[in-house]
Amino acid sequence: MKILVTGGAGFIGSNFIHQILQQYPGDEIVNYDLLTYAGNLENLKRVEDDSRYSFVQGDICNREALQDAARGVDAIVHFAAESHVDRSIYSSDEFLQTNIIGTQTVIDVVRELQIPKLVHISTDEVYGDVKAPEKSHENSRIYPSSPYSAAKAGSDMLVIAAIRTHQVPAMITRGSNNYGPFQFPEKIIPLFITNAMTDNYLPLYDGGTQIRDWLYVADHCSGIDTVLRKGKIGEIYNIGAEQYPEITNEQLTHMILELVGKEKHLIKPVQGLRPGHDQRYSLNAAKLRALGWQPSVTIEEGLKRTVQWYQENQDWWERVKSGAYQEYYKKHYR
Ligand code: NAD
Ligand code: TYD
């Protein structure tokens, strides 16, 4: 299968590309990515000489460039997005442009070139927070809290409308919070690991009582691959670890400190940086499990692997954390 991946230089996209090339010797990948602050070709060093892999730098909002890159592919797996809640609260323009206009452009290109399959990568955040013990199902209410999740919900609606109006052969996945290698250190897990390693404070928001359904990135990628190969056109699939017992951000922070070997005094409680902070996400992923998928990495094992990866790849995140990122960090955390 020849697959065009949008946003393949980001965290999940690069893990997906590694996984596909390793698992399917006959597959080819075109990686189409704008290389924003979150895109990093270093994530793909291991495959850059693989003849089955190619990279095109481009914006998903640029219809002609995307068409040129997508000609002849069997499927598009659409990861490209602005992905960070905190940044969307500061300024949402790029979120609307890439996540909404960009997704409509991807849909248009799928129609124009008659590409046989589109997998649109969305998030559990479109459901907003859910009270325990409820879980979000694929048909649960869409009730986003942040500009990020609202823009993702908008992109889902455009895909659903394209399926209904134009019979675009699309599917949607809604994954829960991911973690693992190559994650940009603005999200809580890599931020706290790298801050702890350098004896910097861990800014724990709003008492740390919030709950996320942490999914190891390789499990998310295998879930997306299951949808790509076995999913039914027109359907939506949740991809969640369905972690039990659930863990709070505070518990997660303690686990990270323990693995890095640092003390709790590094935790700095902060308030007010995340207005509209969702309390709890929880997914029901039975529909995807029925296709034969299941997550294979526990949070304990996944965190161990992740901490080890950041310890072994300090050059990678030190480069990422330098330059423009420092300005963002200083401004955001003052
Ligand atoms: P990321 O921020 O690490 O990477 C995004 C990638 O998209 C970057 O390589 C960036 O350069 C590229 N990009 C951004 N704007 C673009 C544009 N206009 N044109 C082309 N490329 C562009 O994001 P991620 O964490 O890997 O998330 C990937 C997808 O998965 C997103 O759609 C996100 O909403 C979704 N998702 C993420 C998580 C998570 O926990 N990270 C969970 C569920 C779903
Ligand atoms: P984050 O990793 O930004 O992902 P998302 O907002 O998409 O869920 O945040 C995960 C949780 O961690 C969320 O409840 C906010 C919290 N958090 C902190 O406590 N401190 C931080 O510095 C960050 C970035 C997040």
C-alpha cells in the first residue's frame, strides 16, 4: 500500500511511519509536512535512506502542492494539526487554519484524485470531559472545551459531512492522550521528564486531580493501522487504553519523579494557566477491539520506556528545547 501521511514529522506521525515501514515491507510512505515548530526531520533519521520513504515539505492548506504529493497513493492518513491546548488558548488562528481549513483541503484532494481511503486522526478531547464512571462512545455528545479541541471537532464535522454529501471514503479515529518517544516537550509527560532531569520545576496545574487515559504511542499507531486496513468506511473509532485504575496528573507526576530519581519538592503547583481545564477523559474503545486491536503497553511499562528514551536522547530534546521554545516557555510559565 502507498500511504501519504500528513504531519509525519511530528510525534505520532513519525512513530506511525517507523511502525508501518517496519511491519509492512511492501508499503511505501510519502510524508507531507510543513515543519512547524512541532515538526522535526530528526525523528525520521532512521528511515531517511529507505527507498520506500520520501518527504515533501508543504502546507496541507496548499491544494496544488498537496495534490502533487498525493497523486497515486492508496490512502491518506491525516495527522497534521496544531496540537497543543495551552498554545490554542493564547492564540487560535493557526488552529483554525490548519485543523479546519487544512482538513477541508485534504478532503477536497481525496475527492479530486479519487483516493480510495482517508483516515482522519482526531482526539478524545472533542467529547470534552466526562464524569466518572461514564465513558465516551463514538456517538457521545461533541462538547469541546478549548480552541484546540473545538478546531478538531470542526475538522471531524467536515469529514462527516464529506462522507454524507460526497461519499468520501473516510474514517475517523479518536485517540486518547499519547506519550512515548519523539513527543515535543510542551506536553506534560516529556516536559516533566526533561524538567526533572535538569532539576527544573514541574508546573502541576490546578491541583493535579485531572485524569487522562494515557495511551502508549505504539498502541495508538497499531490502532490507527487496524482502522486503515480493517475499518469500515464512514465509521468513527475510539482508540483508548481504557486504563484501570485511572491515574491523576499528580500520581503520574510522582511516577515520573520516581523513574527519573528526583524528589517531590520539584513539583510546583500552579493555577490559572489552563482555563476550561477538562477534568477527566475516558474512552470506550470496544468498537476497535472488535476489529482485533488491543493496547499492549501498561502505563508503568510505557513510562519506563519513555523515561529511558529521553535519558538516551538528551541531544534530541536539548535541541528542541532551545531557541523559540524557550521564549514560549518563559512567556507561558513566566
Ligand atoms: P505534533 O504537534 O507533534 O505534530 C504535528 C505535525 O503536523 C508536525 O510535524 C507539524 O509540522 C505538522 N503540521 C502542522 N501544521 C501543518 C500544516 N499546515 N501542513 C502540514 N503539516 C503541518 O502532533 P501529534 O501529537 O503528533 O498529533 C498528531 C495528530 O494526532 C493531531 O491531529 C492530533 O490532534 C492527534 N492526536 C494527538 C494526541 C496526543 O496525545 N498527542 C492524542 C490524540 C490525537
Ligand atoms: P497536555 O499534555 O498539555 O495534554 P492535553 O491538554 O491535550 O490533555 O496536558 C495533560 C494534562 O496535564 C492536563 O490535565 C494539563 C496538565 N498539565 C500540567 O499540569 N502541567 C503542564 O505543564 C502541562 C503542559 C499540562
